[in-house]
Amino acid sequence: MKKGKLVNVGLGMTLGAHITPISRNFIEQADVVFVSASNQLVEEWVKTMNDHVISLQPYYQEGQSRMVTYRNMVAAIMAQVRAGKSVCGAYYGHPGVFAWPPHETIRMCRDEGYQAHMEPGVSAEACLYADLGIDPGQHGCAHFEASQFLFNHRPFDPSAYLILWQIAMAGDKAMKTFETTPEQRQLLVDLLLKTYPKNHQVTLYECPVLPIEQAMIKTVSLQDLAHQEVSLKSTLVVPPAIAKQTNQAMIDMANSLSQANDHITD
């Protein structure tokens, strides 16, 4: 292995409350820390753990494709690794969830012979399950990025929860904006109305960033969704609309196998 190394860690969703001890240790011991958090307070908090912290937020530019932004971030991080530094990437939430640079920098490091790995963090998904009281094992969940769901044929099961992330950017094909128009989001609503009734109750959810904040939970009719106020943190939760469909043939086969096993045991 070459001298430089990289670890990408998660800061969790709520300031100071979700970071794991091992992630904190990696931040404290790194030669340089790159931090990506949409809240300035979170970045200032990371700076209390290390004197050499670089914010990735200035790389975002209105009107610039986010892929250009992400590649510039990757180039900056890799430059420090190639310089032989012990580098830590500190990302809001979980570093592997809706974050391209952490995956790409780890891939590049390993391809070039540098040590690199990822430490998980508390994600928005984990907070959503807790705040909304959803057990994904009860009905099942299908997760999609909102624009990917809109622009691709993605079969899903309306007897399970449908969770759409980054709803504020639904309909953004160019990846150059941080919020689409109600008309663009209406495209998503129209697509959902092919499966769900117009008065189906859906929930907009935002995880709190500060410990003194409460989760934002707003339930509206699907037909009214496009004109709701949303932010980059907003996630859409569509509850099941139909009951689960029993697969009697599989039940019968499973019962037959169980009876056969009981016979062998006897």
C-alpha cells in the first residue's frame, strides 16, 4: 500500500447526537478533513475536532451540473491522498447514501493502491423509520431517488411503502438546480396518480439537524403535493394503498415441505 489513505465517515443527521466513536476518532486523527454538510453549524462543529478542515460546500454552484461539482470534489480529495496524507471525508448522514464522491474516491484510492474504506453513519432513512413509526419488515419499502423514479420505468408494489428521496429536485434532468418548479413536480404527481387515488394521504418528512429541532412531518393529499413547500432535505413517503396479495401456491408448497421435514424428524 502507498502512504496516503482515505476513510469516509458519517456525521449522522442530528448535530453531535449520531456520530459514532470510531468516526469521531478518524476525524480527530486525520491530517486533513473534507466536510460536506448543508448546515454551517455542522461544519463548525467538525472544525472543533480537527484544525485542518476543508469545506466541500463552495464547490456547489447554481447553474453548474452537480456531476462537475462532484468531480471537482473528488479531484481535491485525491490530491491530498496522493500527497501522502491521511485523509478523512466527513459527510452528513451516512457517507454512502445519496453521495457519489465518497464511493468514487474509495474506488479510485483502491485502484491506485491506497488504503481506503467507509464507516457508516445514522442515515435519514434510519431517522425516518423512527420518527414515522415505520417497520420496513411489516409491509416492505421501495426506495428511489425522485427524478430517477420519474425518468425510468421502475415497477413497484403499492402494497408496500414507496419512499422517494430528494423530492425538491424531482424533474431535474440537467442536474443544475437545487429546487424544481411545481410544474416539474406535477409530472411526478401525475405518474403517481396512475397507481394511487388522488386523495391518498402522503407524508413529507425532514429529519432535524439540531437537537433542539423537531422532525418536520406534514401529511397532504397526493393531488396537492406539487405545490407544497419543500427543501433539499424533504423526503416523500407514500403509504401502502392496497393489501398484500397472498400467494397461496407458495404457502401450499412451504406447508408441504414443512410436513415432509416433520415426517423425517419423527
